[in-house]
Amino acid sequence: MDLRQLRYFLAVAEQRNFTKAAKLLHIAQPALSVAIKKLESSVGLPLFDRNEKQVHLTHEGEVLQVHAQRILQQVEDANMAMAELRGLQKGEVRVGVPGMLGSYFFPSILMGFKSQYPDLKLIVVEAGTQSIRQMLLDGELDIGVIHNRDVPSALETRHLITSQMVAVTSQDHPLAENKSISFRAFFDEELVMFKKGYFHREFIDRICAEHNIEPHLSFETNLLAMILNIVRHGFAITALLELVTEHEPGLVAIPFEEPVTLDIAMAWRKQGYLSLADRAFIDFVQRNK
């Protein structure tokens, strides 16, 4: 079993087709078939169920897939570490940030970091918490900003901020004068929400499950600007981090009767390689949050 065989194996597992995998790998399909047969022979187990149109992993293949992904990720981490020590590449930080924090908390931090480290490249990906968690686990991101709740054991976290989740209405909404609001009163209203996968939506779904409430979801979108405009024009209300309402005119924040406080954290893979650029970013954010 060698690294080349493992790469070929993962390509076939992902594509579920030898021809497509061969094209992706830029090798001849017969050569790929031979390599996979040699791998199966070396481990002494069938790795794929084959038919005319698709191939599927056997149970043994599924077990190997987990180890193969981990091995190749560690090899990539090692190559990055050695390249950094040789000075063959400039530093790069790949960070995932949820929409609300990306719009209101992080811009000044990102600009400050870039000002202090002008030679480092920042790649910022906007996504929901669940997507960011998965991208971290898959090695697609170096650092991610997530809700510090039910965090996978493979991730390390460091506290970033604590923020209150509040109901948000237009200034002329009947609820705008309320000093607080119950969950049931909130869910009786027409709502505009992020789609599943964002910590904003995780909060909503969790409260509904705990209180056996069926929400009135009139709008679902991942566009924060659209949510804000829908609320401003009185078509629906929503729930957002309080820091959003501090920067947006025409909106009213109403605390819930049962206060909802979210712990937001930076996360990275425990077994992953943190480059000098990654560590510089983490330290800068901690100093300037």
C-alpha cells in the first residue's frame, strides 16, 4: 500500500466510476483498474462492489477510506510544514466565518491583520457553522469561527466572543415597544430565517424542539442583507446577534424573556498543522477581539 494507490482509491470512491476517476487523475482507465486490483490484493480484501455503471465501497472499503483521508491529509500537512521551513511559499490563512460575524465583527480585524502582515494572504469563506465545521474536518479550512456547542472532538476551540441572541423587528412593528418577548410570542409571528446550517438557525430549531413549537417560516435565505430589508419593511421578524442591531438603523432589538447567550469560538483541527501564518492570525484575533 503506497500513497499513490491511496490517492487512486479515494478518487474512485468519490467518483464512483473508474472512467471519471481516471480522467480526474489524468491516467488511463486500465492503469487505474490495475492499481486498484493491486491495492485490494495487498490488503487481502475487496474494496469495491462493481457493476456496469457505478462502483460502491464495500464495508472494508469504507473503513479504509477514513484512514486514507487521514493519511493523505497528514502528508499534505507535513509538506506544508517543510515548505514553510524552506521558505518556498508565502503564508496563507484560510478562515471560515458565518455571515453575521463576517459583516460586523471581523472586517476591522481582517484589515488590521492585513495591515500588520501585508505579505500574508487571507482567504475568507462565508458559510454556516455546520459547513465550516465540516470544511475544517476535511482540511479545506485552517481556522473557522463556529458556535462553541456540540463541537466535534477532532476540533480544538478558543473562545472568541459571547453575544446575546435577540428578536429583531422594524421600528413600527407592534412588538417594537416590548422590553422583552417570550419564545411563544416570537414564534407566533411571521419569521424570516437563515437556512439550516447557520448557528442562527440552530438556535431557532433547538428552541422549537425544546418547547414543542411549530414556527411560521415565511422566508428562508442565507443573504443577511435580504433578511434585514424584509424585517425593516415589516414583512417578518427574525432573531439575530445583538451586535447586528447595534450597527443597523431602522431595527429594534428585543431580548427574550429567557436570555439566549451564544458562545462563539475559533476552531481548528487538533491533529492538523497550524502554519506560522495561522498561528499569527489566531494570536492577532485574540489580542484585538
